Amino acid sequence: MGVLTRQQMAWRAAQDIHDGAYVNLGIGIPVLVGDYLPEDREIILQSENGILGIGPTASDNAIDIDLVDAGSQHVTLQSGAALTDSAGAFDMIIGGHIDITMLGAFQVAPNGDFANWDAKLPHKGPLVGGAMDLASGAREVRVIMAHTTKQGEPRLVVECSYPLTAPRVVTKIYTDIAVVEITPNGFVAREILDGVSADDLREKTGAPIDIAPDCATLTAPEL
């Protein structure tokens, strides 16, 4: 069964960001979103290390060693960008000025709980970092992650077994085989990758998941 690449997942998530949004991108797949923003929308990317107005990833001949995002990725600046200290960046985050934060996760539950860190694995996965502040301060939390682990274990689960980053905050999940919304009734698949049946999706999901009546085919360009 084919799946979307990390870049394709980031592209798909980028298409749902509305014009005028202030967005924070987490470490991992989420930081790739900045390279695929729709050109007809003004979207302001913010980083918790103090950049407001992040541009695309810096190419080899345009690297400024002093310009990195929170994931230590070399970036460029949009016209009109501003630089602050970390305290100023977190004032914006905690103050409720971020419209959307996109984060990676180990697990997401149908009620919007999510876990993206584990103190027992400090060098083998995402650390909590500023995720708790983002999850509590952003107006909307969206998650980008593979649908299952490398061992085939579901990441969409009835209840998170990892320590919670935040309860009841996730609204939408972008995986390598589906786009899933969290509703009052739990997981609802809005898009499913071509070649993945509803039964396949249910088998790879560790909690009940409904298929929207208007469920579309998940597509992404070759990247």
C-alpha cells in the first residue's frame, strides 16, 4: 500500500491554512509546511525562538547561519519580518495570538487529547518543548503524523498511553493515508488516499472512525 511522503503530507496540510493566519509550525514534518504555502494567501509563520514572518527553507547558497527556526532548520525571512527574544515569542503564543499550530504527535485520541513527547525517550522522539504552551494558547491545534508507527501500531487511539501534551485540543489530523477531523462524535475521515479502502483505514486506526458521506480522495503532487 502506497502512502504520502513527509513532503506530501506537509503540502496537504498547508492547503487548509486560511488567508491572514498566524501559524506556528512544530518540529518534524510540520516545519516542512512553510515550503508549500499557497501563493495567493498571506500567511505569517511564527517560531518560538523569536521569528515572526518565516520564509521558505534557505537554499544552500542563501543560508544565514544566524537564521534558524525552533527546529534548528535554516530559514529565510518574509518581507516585513520581525525578530524578538524567546520571551517575546511566547508572549504571542500564550497571549492567544496564534491562529493555528501544527504539531507532530505520537498519539491522538477521538476527544482531541494528544501526546507528542515521552520523558522516557528523551533522544528518540519529540520533546515537549513549547508544545504545551502552543496547545493551550493557539486558537486551533492540528496534527501531522504517520497513521501508524514503523511497527504498524495505530497512532489514532481510543486513549493516549503516552503522557498527554494537552487534553481536548486537536481539531484535525493529516496522516500519510487520510485527513481526519475530530468531531463531537470522534474521528471522521474527510479524505482517504486512493488505494486505501475504508476497511483498510479502520484496520489501521486504533479507535472507531466514521467515513464522511462526502469523503474525498486524498491527493498530493509529486514532491
